[in-house]
Amino acid sequence: MQTGSKLKILYVSAEVSPFAKTGGLADVAGSLPQTLAAMGNDVRVVMPRYKTIKSGMSYVADFPVVMGDRRETCIVRETETNYKADGKTMKMPVYFIDSYHYYDREGIYCYMDDADRFVFFCKAVLEMLPRINFQPDVIHCNDWHTGPICLLLKEKYKRYPFYSNMSAVFTIHNLEYQGHFSKDTLRVLNMGEDVFTPEKAEFYGGFNFMKAGLVYTDIINAVSETYAEEVKTERYGEKMEGLLNKRAKDLYGIVNGISYEEFNPAEDPKIYKNYSLENYEDKKQNKYALQKEVGLPKSDKPLIGIVHRLTAQKGLDLILDVMDEIMESDVQFVLLGLGDPYYENKFKEYAEKYPDKMKVIIEFNVTLAQRIYSGSDVFLMPSRFEPCGLGQLISLRYGTIPIVRSTGGLADTVLDFNADEKQGNGFTFTDYTSEAFLNALKRAIKVYNQKPEAWDMLIQRALESDFSWKTSAEKYLKLYKLAVEKQEAKEKLA
């Protein structure tokens, strides 16, 4: 690759919006590659073809994939997604790795043979490349599901000329989920004991997909600068901090962006009334309509919104611990989400206790999510840890003020208003305690109730902010070029 030339990039992810999604990984995989393509790079995306992905694909190729002592058939299918560049609508290829044996099932994860399913995916991705005649400069692997690609590329495929110049970038979206399986994974990988060592993919007696990616990739990045520092500590490192400190010179942090086409209050067809910086007062019409839809009385009191997976990571215990105090503050509360039955039931209990002030909707509903983002006054995200977080970015895009704990990407994107009234765009706290959280919420409610001009300024500041992918995509291009240069240096030494 010559300096300044455009790159060929293969973007690999277990989920990609709008085809399959369980969380933020899909949103990133659905929007970052399009931004990179709009910048003139040759970008292709590849993911498994799950059962729910049923139409709009064309056949590309099929071939056997060796899985231990047997062969499984892979069928490659293709579709396209549209993106805009220089005012024109362009198309980006998306490939699907299809296998009746592994993917013709409900859902995406949590099967007993997930190790086999994602080893098959990783092997098929590499075997697909010569069959689609695509030699990427960089293979961008995302989260644990793709870790073995880095291992296979370096331990096996590098000896073949077609693959010899390819480099790898591995992104940690959430270090808590690592893909830790038994040693038997070596069998379906068709790799020997030499990769099952503490210096390579062995991890506390098992085979660890995430570790395989971290050890073998050329460049590592986490999805915010703060998270890239946090993962090197015992508190957030999930027992990988030693390895990440060892590779610290190759570890970077880039905060995620969001799609400003998908999340756009001025044009969003899902919300009740469109608005922008020029007519931000119309945001209130979304509040009134949301109150009506979920069954809350029409009111100008602060409306608190939550749209999350209901897991311990999201700091939900902090909210539940002080729910009675929150309700005493003369506010309204609406929650949308699915997850841990404990949290589902606890929030439903409080909704029954405060039927005129609190509504809880336990479901996955994209349209209602957008309406909560646009109709709420504040958005709660008091996470125990948060690699990047997209909720606070979406809420800011809709002029809804986030209340967050300063950790990971939340610390990089939300600045406390009380600490800096000229630049603050939300309300933050540091200590992981319900008292610290409640104090931040009360500070926000006080500004809302007592300083309406300041609150209007916060809304305008949020609508003016730019968390689109452009800046972050440029940083990714620099990482890709670093990975390519690192690979080229190795080739010269070989």
C-alpha cells in the first residue's frame, strides 16, 4: 500500500444493523463501514447469515470448511447497503456466511456449540476471500466472535501468498464478554498444542476467543480513550490487564459515533414531530405525545427516560435503590428494555406502585425507543462500566440531557454542567453509589425547574454537538495504516 492511497478493508462482525442486532456492536458495524466507504475506501462487510435474515441476497459461492475431522459446507451470499457520498447514493457489499447446520436457529448467541459456530465463521471468512477475489489491506475484527481470525491469519494463512500482506485490527467493544470455551476448541480450529499456551490463546485452562484476537492482531483498539486506559487496570481488565499492559504500545482508544442519518430529529419518521436547532421548542410536542402513548398524564414536570438492556452493567441497582426518592421529586419516568428478569420484575413493581408517574415497557421496540429519546427531558445511564455507550450519544442528538457515571466512553462524551456551565452537556458523577447518582439527578432536576433558560441552552448545546462517525472514522484510518506499516516492517525483516 502506498502512502495516501485508499485502503481495502474487510469489516467482520457477528451482528450488523439492520440485519441482526442485540446491542451497540450492530449499530457500529452498520454505520462505521459506510462512513469509511464514503471516504473513498473499498470496504466490504461480512457476518453470519442467521435464520431471521431471509431475503434480498444473491448466491456468491460455496465451499467446504474443515472442522476437526469433518467438513461443513459454507454458502456465501451477498447483498448491499446504501450510503451517501458527495451527494450520490452508493452501494457497499455485505457478505453473509451461511450454514444450515450452524445458523438456521432462533436468535444469535447462547447455544452450547457457540465455539464451533464462530470458529466456522472465522475460518469461512478467510476462505471466502480468494473466492470473491478480494485481498484486503486490513481485516477489522470486532469482539470475541472474530478473535480466531487473527490467530488463523498469523499461524496458518500467512504462509500463502494471497494472505501474506494482510494485517489485522481488533476492536474491544466489551471486554466482559470473551468467548471462553474448553480446550476442545483446538480440535475444530485444527490447530496444535503450540497455540494453547499462556503466551497465546490459553486462558485459565480454556481457549479464549478474545485473547486469541488480542495476542495475534497487529493493532488493538477500545471504543473510547478512557476505556482503553481502564482495561489496563485490575478493576476493568477482566483478567486481561496483564496482556493489555504488555501490548500497551499497540493499544488505542477511539470513541464510537452514531449514524446521523438514522438518528436525526429533523427527519426521523418514527418520532411524533420533527425538530432541529432552529425549532427545538417543538421537542416538547414529542414529550406530550409520548406521555399520551405510554399512559402518563400530560405534564411539564421532568420526564426521565431509560432505553437499555436490563443488565447489572447499566447501573440499574443505583436507580432501584433510590426509586422512592426519585418519585418523591415530582417527576415522570418511562423505561423501555429487556434483560435480566430480576430487573424487569423490580421495575414493574415500582410501576405498579406509582401508576400515574412511572411506566415500564418490557420489550424490544425501535420506534418507541426513538420516541423516548426525543420525548424525554433527561436520559439515565449510570453505568458500572461503559466501554463507549451509544445511548448518551443518541440522547444528545435528540436534545435530551444525559445523566451518566463518568466511566469509559461516558467520561469522554459527557461533561458536567455544574462543573462547566459554558461547555457542560449533561450531569455526571464518579462514585458508584446510589447517593452520588441521586445527587446528579437532583442537580439536573433543579436546573430544569429553576433555570429554564439554562435548560434551553443545554438542549441547544446538545443539538449542536457532533458525534457523527466522520472524526472517529478518520482515526480508524490512521490505525489501519499503522497496522499496514507494521505488517510491511515485518515483511522486510523476514
